[in-house]
Amino acid sequence: VQLQASGGGSVQSGDSLRLSCAASGFTFSDYHMGWFRQAPGLDRAFVALISRSDGTKYSGDSVKGRFTISRDNLKNTVYLDMNNLNPEDTAVYYCASARQDFNLWSGQPEFWGQGTQVTVSS
């Protein structure tokens, strides 16, 4: 099983980035997918989730209206479009997968990706 995250980088406040997470080694369409982030000195935090079935999306309060999660089941890839970035969004971003959505809600997915760094400067 592999979750390969990419797309991170260093940007300015107000900029946008698109993160991608390519999955392999499991049946992607059977899994709910999520993004988490961990800022320096803080615990890993939930960012967004997209369901395996109907593509229902959920996002954390701090990113609502700015970040959008999506998935392409043909490409086995989940995306996180991040707009209007600010320095508080600086973190390592991780993708994750689980067959039960409560495992993502609880921060205990079955699989974690390796993380991609996003740095936002003012």
C-alpha cells in the first residue's frame, strides 16, 4: 500500500496550491479519503474528508470555504485545492485512507501517506 503525496511548496499569503495523493496497493474506490496537517509543535489535525461512495465532502472549520477536497477514482488520486492561503496553513500535509469514515474522523486511518510540506509566508 502506498499513498504518495505531492504538490507542496513555499508560497505567499493569498496564493493557491493543489496537493495530490496517488494511491496504490488497495481498491481506491472502497476507501474514504482524507487530508490532515501537522504544524510545528502541534498535533496532527483533520483538514478534509471525501466519502468513498457519493463523494460527500467535509472540511474543518479553519479551512472551510478556502480548501476543497476531490477525488478521481479512475486515477486513484485524491486532491486538495487550497486557496487564499495564510501563514497559519503552514504545516506538513498528509493524505490518509480508511474503509470506515469514523477512522478518519478519529484520526486513526488504515493508511497514511508520507506528507508534503506547505509553507506560507506573509
